[in-house]
Amino acid sequence: MDKVRTDIDQRRRRRWLVMAGAGALVVAGGISLAMLDPIAPEVDARTVFVDGVVRGDLQRRVRGPGVLVPREQRWIAADVEGRVERVAVRPGTAVKADTVLVELSNPETRQLADEASWALDAGRAEQASLRVRLESDVLDQRARIAEARAEAEAARLQAEAEGRLSGQKIISDLQLARSRLTAEQLAVRLQIEEERLIKLKASIDAQLRAQQARTEQLRRAFEHRKGQLEALQVRAGLDGVLQALAVDTGQQLALGANIARVARPGSLMAELRIAEIEAKDLEIGLAASIDTRNGIVAGRVARVEPAVQNGTVKVEVTLTGPMPAGARADLSVDGVIEIERLNGVLHVARPVNVQPESVATLFKVAGSGDATRVPVRFGKASVDRIVIAEGLTEGDRVIVSDVGRYERHDRLTLD
């Protein structure tokens, strides 16, 4: 008779109990590991920059790149259309105001200038002819007045003589009346001729002014055409140095096209580009220093543009110190502008990618070499220092170099 084996079921039961216990231990271990802090990555202390928080005075500065530009310069544009026949001067040459830089040609301009000259000559001749003709009219009128005056005087004398003879009954009263009437008529005629002379003179003045205005119009037209003709000889217009030339021989130029740029030497200033977030405190008159790579030149802020372009503000700095050798227009420079002095503030070396008046986290280094991330509120900033408003105290040491690769970690171990 077969017997039921109970030992197999017991072994199976024990196997399941062991497996369940092992699973529970694994789960418990996983939970315990999850509750533990992750291992802090080790960082070579030589690869990071650590700075200490100090309390003291801080000179606020802002820095920006820029270029040297002439304080007095001018772009010379084409005053007339034309083709470039000859380039007389190349960039870098010292020029006078009347130095010819470029020669242009335009046959139409020359033809128009000649026509304007002929028209002016004709206008002047017509004015002279009109003046002679009008003066002749005046002389004729004066002759008529003289004739009328003589006739009137003769009639008056005759009337007076007949008046005396009439008293002696030699001349009839009718004859006397006729003589007196004739004398009165001739006197009125004389008066009319004199008034006609006055009107004639007024008319002559008006005609001469009209003709003079016409001649002046022709003269101005000629001067304009003459100026266009002279503009074919493009001159510097300024004592200085030819900085740039934008044309070449054979090129056809339109009216207003830029030809050359001339600058007066020795009158340079700096144009800096300051980040808009740092430009809010800029004012005219602030002290500045310009690094030309061959020396530092002192200066003063002369103008701050109100508009922002590409995230920067253009600042013009007048140079007050002596210029170093090699300083010339378009030379790249770096400028530092003194904003203000802050007294007795906490400050530290400016961390990478930290902006003024912002909140960020820094790794605070303990004496053991461990660095823990702490939140910090920053205040005003200078070129390489920034004010600590909250989160750190005097003597704290923090990592201020770039630690972006450890942004997911809250602790570091400096080795």
C-alpha cells in the first residue's frame, strides 16, 4: 500500500518562505538606500576657483568692448551722378580740404553747365538793353515836358501882354479870353506831362526789378550747374586723413552715394558697448579708462544713447589723457567706467553667469573640504565683484567658477 509523502510539500513551503524573505530584504534595502544621501562627486580643487566673502569698500565699475572713432569726421557723398575716372588718393594719406580724392565724369552735367552760362549771359544782355531803352524813354518824356513848359510859359506871357493891351482897348475881350484859356490848357498839359514822368520812372523801376530777378534766377541756376560741374572733382573738404574709400575706377555712382570718409587726426574718442542690464546707472561725466592694448587712457563719459541695440547701450567717452603710440581710428579697445563707491558692504568675486540684483545658488565650502549648495541673494555688481545681500556672511568661502556640470548635485567634495 502506497504512503502519501508529506516531506515534499514541506520543502516547497520552506522554499517559498525563503524566497519571500529574501524579496522583503531586497525591498527594505532599496528603501534604505533611497533614503540615504547620494554620494557627493569628488572635484579637483585645482579646477575650481574659491573666493572668500569680505566686508569693505567696493568700487562699482562696468566694462564693455568698443572702438576708437574720430571725434571730427565726415562722409563725402556724390553731389552729382557720374562715373569714376580716377582715384587720386588712397586711404591712410594725409589730405587738405581742397585735395581732390576722386575725379568723376558726366557729359550731361557739363552740357547743362554750358547752357546755364549762355542763358545767364543772354539775361544780363537783355537787362542792359532794357535799362538803356527805359532810360531813353525817360529822356523823351523830359523833352516833352520841356516843350510843354515852353509852350505854357509863352501862352502865359501872351495872355499877360494882351491883358495890358485890352485895358487900352487895343485887344478885344474875346481875344484876351482865348489867350488866357490857351495858357491854362498848356499849364495843365505841363502838369500832366510831369505826372507822366513820375509814373514812367515807377514803371521803369518795376521793369528793372523784374528783369533783375530774372537775371538773378539765371545766375543761381548757373551757380548750381557750375557747382555740379565742380563736384565732379570730389574734394576732402576737411584737413585730416583719408580713413576709407568706397569706390574704384570705372564705377558708376548715383546721387548721394558714399565715396570716402575723412577724419581729423588727433581727435579720437571711444565708443563702448555696455550691456543693457549694467547701463542703467551710467551718467554723463563719469570717469573712465580705455585700454588700447598699448596703454591706458583716461576719459570721461560724454554721451549715453537712450536706445538699446542688440542688448547693449552705446556710450561715447571723451579721452582726456595722452594717446599711446599706435592709437588710430577703428582700433578695438576695452573700456571701464567708474560708477560709484559702496562703503562697508559684503562682496565676493563675481560668480560666473550671475547678474546683479538676482538670486542664485553657490557651493559654500566648509573646513572639511565639503561644498554644499546654498541660496544667495545678490545686490549691485562691479566688473569682477558683486555685493552679497543675503545668504552668506563675512569669511564664508564659495566656489565662483563655472560648476554647471554639477547642477544636479547639492554637495561636492573638494579633493
